Amino acid sequence: MLRDTVIRTFIEELELYQQTLDKNNIKTSIIKDWNKSTYTMKFCNNSEILFRSCEEPSKFKSLNLDGFALDEPVDIPEEIFNMLQGRLRGNHTDHHIGLLTGNPAGYTSWVYQYFFERHLSDYIAIQTTTYDNTFLPDGYIKSMEQSFDQDYANRYLLGQWGDFEGLIYKDFNRIKHTGDHSHTHYKYYIAGYDDGYRNPACLLIGGIDSDNKLHVISEFYQSDYTADEIAQHIKPLYNHYEVRKIHCDPSGLNAIETFKRNGLRAVDADNTKIGANSGISKLKSLFRQNMIFIDNGCKNLIKQLESYRYEKDKTTGNYNEEPVKKDDHAVDALRYMVSEYEPFRRFNMPISKDW
């Protein structure tokens, strides 16, 4: 990919300006040397560009750089970016710079979080669309519009962030399903919990309103906490809302027993209702019928609902029925929470034959 895309395009562009004038008005070539074995290009002023792939951060440890550029950073680990920032210690320029260019991805991408959420003064993010590209051949955009579905068009033509391709919860709409829901009093409260230690553990608390709609109002999301530490952190919320039950990941037996010892009513979520396919189908239906709403403070849940997607088969390129096991702790907690949530079930009073 490095050879066939980045290097090929770079050399093609340089060929347009290959002959230039030096300080004595003598024609000279911009490229002084191109080493195909080491992927190193030296210019007429003795500056160099090193072309490298980005699988392992360790390969950049000993470099002293004046700048770097990443192509399609959404496909590159954040560790690579952090390592390269630490290599900006060359002494050939007063202004070190890192440049990242590529297509957008999901809200959980480190690129989106780094440059569009943090708003750090040292960085600037420039968003653009395919329609702004004046160098495209005639008919290119029209052919893309005809070939792309709306999800592809949103990402590759309009430059919008969000995991559209293979998205699981397409019926979740941030505008429609999020808002200020934590300051309302509800009939009763339930919770869902996904266990984790190195990966984050997540507890969600939801309130049921008079129309039996579920409002997720609180989110605990933390890694590197033991079950006892988690219990102590969530107990004040549990007591404040008088939570009826915490529906837990059935595989988190240690957490369930620890919660019980700390006076929290924790139960196994019903396996027949929370399986990946059945639980996801239930959540899809609830969002489609506008029965679940999320408080704006539940940031991890909102991000994951907008990025949770099916896994793509590497052989066929088609999506299968298995979700990608990444950034799923909050959506799993929501799936456990709704295991006994039946908003449309009607209670029928038994009638005696003698009445």
C-alpha cells in the first residue's frame, strides 16, 4: 500500500516540478537520490523523506524528525501517532509539524477524539468534502453518487464522521434519542452492568417513565478497578435511585457476588434474552419505536451506539451477524439492562368463574 499509493502519487506530483533553478539560476533536479531498497528520498538541498509503514511503534524509537505525515490515520494505531510526536526533535527547522490526511471514520476513532473533541490549541482540524476537490476528472462525482448508498456518500463524499458501513444501531438518532433526561423523576429504576478490568467496566442506570419508556440517566465507565472498588463507586448511585436490580453480564460471576456482598441486588441477565443476536434485535426494535432515550452525560454509550458495527468477512467482504468486539462495553451494559424490560406487556387480572 505504501509503495502503490503514497510513494507512487508523491513521485508523480514531484515529476511536475522536477526541474528548478538553484541560487545561481542553474537548472537542477529536485530529487537528488531515490533509494528503492530503503524507501528514502534525498532532495537537492540534502533534506530527506523516509517512507515507512506503520505497523509497529518501536520502529520509530531512534528517529530524530523535523516533521511527519500520516496517510489515512484512522487505519493507524494511536501509539504510532504518539511515538512520532515524541520524535519531533530534529534541529533543521524552528517549526516542527505533523500532518494527517484521510477519510473520516467512527466517533470512537482516536483521530476524531483527538482533533474534534478535545479542541486543543496546538492542533487544527480542517474538514472538507469531495465536492470541494477541483482536481477530480469530469463525471467522477456523478459516478460516485450513482454507485454509493447513503452511508457511503455520507463518509466518502460529504466527509461526515460516524461508522455508517455495517452499523448495527442505525435507528439510533442522536438528535431524537438524546437530551437532558437525568433531572426527571421516574416510576422506578433499573441498571445494566458489563464487567471489565483492563477493559472498562460499565454500569448504566435507567429510569422508566409513566409511558414505560426507558431513559438512561447515568453512566459509570472505568478501567483498572477491582470489583470491590467498583461496588464502592456505584453504591451511592444505586442507593440514590433505589435501583430495583442490576442486570449483569452472566460471565462476571466475581462482580455479581461482590455486588451482593456490598448490599447491591445484582442478578444474571437472562441468557435467552441477551444473546448477541436476540439482545441486539430487541434494542434495534426499541430504538425504532422510540422507547429508549439517553442522557447527554452518557458519552461512551452514545459514541458506541453510533459506531457499533458488524464484523466483515475477510474472504467475501460481506458483513456477518457477529458484532466487532471492540468499544462495546456500554452497549453491552444497555443490552443487559433491557433483558427484563418489556414496555408493551399488558398485565391481565385473572377472573374467577364465580365473579
